[in-house]
Amino acid sequence: MPPKKRGSGAAQMKEVKSAVKSASPDKKEKKDADFVSLCKSLHVTDTVCDQAWVLWKSVQDSDSQKKLWSACLFVTVTDLDVACFTLTQVQKEVDLNVNQFLALVRKLDVNLDTISTRVDSVLTRLKKKFDVTLSHICYMFGVKAVMLMEKETMRSCWTMFLLAKGGALQMEDDLVISFQLLLCVLEFFIKRCPADLLQPLYQSAINRGQSPPTRTSRRNQSKAKPRPPEPEVDMQLLETLCKENDCNAEEVKNVYQTSFSAFLESMDLSRSLDFPQVRRHITSPYEEHYLKSRDFDGRLFLDGDETLLDHKLEMSQVERTPKKNVREEEPVLIAPQTPVRAAMSSIQQLRVDLTSSGDQPSANLVTYFKNCTVDPTEEVLKRVETLGQVFGQRFGQAVGPRCVALGKQRFTLGVRLYYRVMESMLKSEEKRLSVQNFSKLLNDSTFHTSLLACALEVVMATYGGYNQGSSGDPAEDLCFPWILDVFNLAAFDFYKVIESFIKAEPTLSKEIVKHLESCEHLIMENIAWRMGSPLFELLKQTQEAPAEQVETPAAFTQPLQHNHTAADLYLSPMRPGHRVLPPESAATPGPQPVAQAPSQPTGQTPRPPRSNSLNLFYKKLYRLAYMRLKMLCSYLLPSHPDLEHIMWTLFQHTLQHEYELMRDRHLDQLMMSAMYAICKVKNVDLRFKTIVTSYKNMPNTNQETFKHVLITEGHYDSIIVFYNQVFIQKLKTIILQYASPRPPTLSPIPQIPCSPYKFPSSPLRVPGSNNVYISPMKNPRLSPGIMTPRSRMLVSIGESFGLSSRFQKINQMVNSSNLNVKRSLDLDSTPKPLKRLRFDVDGQDEADGRLVTKGLIMHRIQEQNMKEDAESRKE
């Protein structure tokens, strides 16, 4: 029997509305008096009150009634898009902080059809905005080390920042741009601050050609001389702020001269004003902005309000400013590692890596261009200029019309990386093929657009765009796949360059490599299967050539080869290839030379073209699909391990032979449907609701995957409707075969190799050891906060290490399972009790709660070396 149909969140809300309308005033169910009182305190309309009550009746459980009522009211006003109350107002009514309240609203989705995609989108936006704002307030309390602000002055500074962020930026949750805006606000306040309240660094940075404004008494106001117009920005001060925060000064200047200066002008703050005057200008406008946005009141961060923070303790941790090391001879200032500081460090590292790269093709690259049969130089430069204009415009549309220049600055970084990686790729191809004429590749517009898009994706991710938005509007979200929409680039074409890009650029950080790999997964799961994708045309061509198949089942057991280059994939299938062998002896051919397509001998029958790009895509797709199926089976069917292989066979058959089911759909939709189908024919009791509930706990999932599934053209519904009306209708005959005495032959299980992408900076385990790792030398340009080791021993190759007994102790530590031996490396020969270490924060030891810097550890090692050298001389 097919599963019982449940409606989507939108359908659920329609049912609620229908139930409210159908009930006459006399027949309406009497509401709880406390619920009515809550509605009155939040000033909700009768319609909202009625619909929220019906919603609560459908989801009530053992939780506090009042808290559930508040969640139902929030869902209702969000779905109806009516302005009744703010998030902070409803939180205060039920005494919940932001994280607790958002978790409660998501908990309402017990039947997977209560929360609509609209509500889910609002919850996601609120969570991201809250996290970004929390990062900024952490920095603001650190400002106490810069400017000894009184409480009201600090409140004015923070309020101006919140107001400027809401007024100047369309994306308030952009971590980097909003932080750059915060530096502009600090410049505005610091230059008005009395010199005796500033650290010496900032006293000298301020241009004292202008004196800070002072208030005059009413008696002397008429005698006061008119003050000359105040300069818009103190560049020296702004550059000092940028330098102290590892922030690019040119970008911050651009933010000041466009977004912030326009904000000051609109608020009549561009003239000389003292702190009380500034406060009067911004208090009322922010109140209006807060009520209009209907989310949390950011001003309450300064009060440690429990609607924003989990505990008072959390605020006390936020307020901690960097402190100097207790050792007087080692005054190391430790910078706390916050999301803002991590982002600034990553951006700074990217800029340093690209210092030697120019905005134009290098001499080596120009030589490659001139060696081509058709010189691509003019087309390359023209394409970069055109795409740069498009990128700047779309960036301005997403972030704010005054941020076009910021978009151009990021595009420039992307162009530098684009030329750099292209040159590296061509050098590798020249070494591999012993040719220098890459005319076909370098005159391929899709290759260039994909390579530039990948370079820009690296830049955008470095600036904070790690989270992919597979279902959001790409015009409003800079996360992947926004760049594909900007360049009108097919995801299947973009995927071809990812692996070669990573191999060609060894300076990419581990986080960026993981991000690009997740982009590749997102493409295989969903984006490459959208309407109009070239993937479908390739699959169609494959079906029309019987001797050429996408993949043979026997090839699943072969190791996945990662020696394909971008040239292999972009020029395929422009040249003849090899026919696929029968399943019994199928082999995976290696990459073919790509400089020039070989000519076909006269009189010989042409062989069908072989698509390297399609075969590699399907190899990776099968492995990804099986890994996700295996993970879900481990959650749901630990007592039925035999079903996993059967489910995989049906899943693989669908992807290979019924790939049209993937059009405008998601890989996981077919996975869950295959799992449910096999359980039905094998008489295993597994409800679809149970499958979806476990699926929600898997990484990188989205509720739209099971709530918003294509049924027919233009019509979407839940995954259960998709299973009943589409999946089972298409595959019923195949599915029933698994219940017969002679079921179909099972497909081989794909090999699951480690990620093909190497992380140059990652520690590598020494073979034969469980706890010894070696790492390449870290770049000294990174900040000490990032470089801080946790509890590792630092050994500098080439410097005196001391007595041979130390090496013996190292060997003892490595070979021993007793962790206490690690402490014996100290001068004390008696092992000390070892408290459990916490590895959540770099360099933090729970035993003493202090952060230990690299400099301090090196200092102690040097002291120990000197002492041992002295002992050896005595001997």
C-alpha cells in the first residue's frame, strides 16, 4: 500500500485557514483565557489569533502551553506576512532566548508539514543574522582596549552601527562588509573622543588638525566662532583601525565613501556633532527600523539581555578583552579567535598569496596564447571585461547599490587567481603532453568562464560565503550557486574545472578545498539536473550510441581515477574514444592527449564519441549516492544490513536507466523513495515519516528536499506525493521483481575512496604510529591566534634539541598508550596527573583555562634547551 499522503507546509496552512473560515462565530472553539491574554499582549489580529489556535491544536504536546502558543503565533504571522510583534517581544513573553525560541519553532514540524518553506527561510535568516551580530558585539567589547567608552557612548556607537547596517546593506548578515562598516562607525566616534580616553596608538593616529567638538553653554552660544566643516573621514585613523584588524584599507575606504557617507548624509550626521547630539539623531530611527524588521533588538546585546544570550556567563565571556601574558618577560597580546578575526585572516592570506599575480596575463601566459593556432588574447581580455561589469552589477543588486565598487574589488582578486591557475594548468599539460599549442582549449569560452567562476567562488567563500543555498533565490544570496546564475553558466560545465583547479593551486586552505568539494557534491545532487542542463543532452547521445554506455556495473569496483584534467573534460567528446568493454571485462581508460584531436584514417568506420566528462561525473555520482544511502541505512536499518545492497541496486538502476526522474529534482528524493519501496516489498515496517525524520539529521540537508518535490510541470508537493504519483508509477515493474523468488542481479558496491583533494597544510600521520603527525612549515604571515598549537610538541628541525634522553622520552611517549607519559617531557621525571584537555578552542587547556601562544611555548622550549645544554657541558 502506498503511504498516506500528507500535505506540505503551505497546504497545512491552507487547511488551517479553511478550518477557521468554515467555523461560524457561534461554533468556534472556545480558546484558553491565557492564550487570548497572550494574543492581546502581542497585539495580534483576530485572524492571526484564530489560525494560531487551530495550528496549536494540531501540534500540542507535553511542552509548556504558553511557549508553544508563542511559536504558533510566530509561524502564523510569518506565513500571513502581517506586522503584529517583533521576535524580541514574543521572546520576552515566554522567557526564551533566540536559539531556544528558534529551536522551539522548528520542533513544531513534528509531522513534517507544519512549517512552510517561507517560515523555514525566515528562521534560517534570523539565525545567520544573530550569529553575525554576536560576532560583532564580541569585537565591540574588545574596543574597550582601544577607547575607554562610557556606557552611553558605547551604546550610541553600537546603535549607529546597527542602524547603518540595516539602512546601507540589503544583506545584514554579510559578516565582512558589515564589519568593515563597523570600523567606519568606530572612526566616526574615535575622532570625537577626548585624547585622554584613547590608547597612544590612536592618539597619534588622529589628525588633530581638527579638535573634537565640545558643547558650549547657552550664554556663550552666540559668541562661539563658527566651526569649519569637518572632514568626511580621517584616513590616518581609518588606516590604523584597518591595520590593527587585518582588514584591507582600500575596501574599508570604499565602504566609507559610498555606503557610510550616504548613511551619514541621510541621517544629517555629516556635520560636527557631539555624542549627545548623535544619540538623539539615531535612537528614534533605529526604533523604527527594529519594529519594521520584526526581528531581535540588537541594542540588548549591550545589556546582556537573556533574550539574546543563553546565560549571563556567556556575556561575561564576551566581555573579556585580550590580556597580556602573566610572564613579564613575555608580554604577548593574545587575540581571541572570533569569526570576524578568522575571516579577516583568511582574506589577508588570500591577498598575500596573490601579491605576485597581476590583473593581466603574465608573460608566460601570453606566450601560451601566442603559441595557439588562433590567438585567444583579445577574446580573453574582452570576456574578462564583460563578465566584470556583469559581476559588479549583480553584486550591487544583492548587497546594496552602493557596493558595486566592492564587488569590482573582489572581481579583481578573482581575475588574478584566474590567470594564476590557468598558467599552472597549462604548465602541467605541457609537461604531461609535451606540446605547447593549446588552441582548442584556450579558445573554448566555456572553459574560461568556468575557470573564472571557480576563482571568484574561492574569493567569495574566503569572504564568508561557505554556506550553499541550493533552494534560495540566487539574486539575494552570494553563496554558491550564485556565481553560476551571474555568469549564466551550466553547473555541469562548472564541475569539470573543480578538481583541476584544486590541484593547480596548492595555496588553497583546507576550508576552501572542502568548500569546493561541497560545491561539487551540490552539483551532482541537484543543480546539474535542472532543466536545460547539458547533462541531459550528453545522456541522450549516449543512449543513441548502443556501444557507448555511461557506466558499466563492473566498473564500480574499480578505483576512481583522479588523473583527468580540465582539458580532458572540456574537449570531451570532441575526439574519438574507446568503446566500453562488456561488463565482465570492463576497464576504465586513462585520459587522452588533448592538444589536438587525432584525425580519423581514411576509409575506417568512425567510432562513437566517448565523453570523459560524463563518465567521470557518473563515477563520482554513484559514490556520493551510495555514501548517502549507506549513512541513512545505518540510522534506520541496523538490524537489516542485507537490504542496503538491494536498495542500492534499485537506486543505481534509477540513476542509469531512468535518469529523467532526476530532472529538476534532488538525488536524495530518489534515495528515500528507493529505500521506502524496498522496505514495502520486503515487508519491513518503515514509515516514510520515519525516513524523513532521520534524513533531517544527515549533514547538508534541506527541508525543501522532502517538502517541495516536482510532481508535474509547475506543480510541487511533498515527497510522499512524488512517490505515489511518479516514482512508483515509473518503476513498479522493477520494484516488484525484488519480491520474486528470482530477484534482479545486485549491482556491485562502489568503492569509497578518500577525498581526492589533498590538503597541503594538513598534518600527515606517520605510518605505523597512532599519535605522531608531521606538518609542513607554517607561513609566518599567519596571526599567532591561528598558529597557536593545542597540546603538540614543537620540534624545529635543524636546531639543537638537547640530550639524547629527550629522544628516548619521545619514543616512549609515541609507543606508550599511557597519556600521562607526555608530561614526563618536562624537566620533572615524575609524571604529573593529566587533566582531560578540551580541543574545542585552539590553544586552550581546560586545566588552567588560559590560552597558550606559540611564542610562549617556543620560549619554554628554548629555556629547556639552554638548561640541558648547560647540564651536558657539566657532564
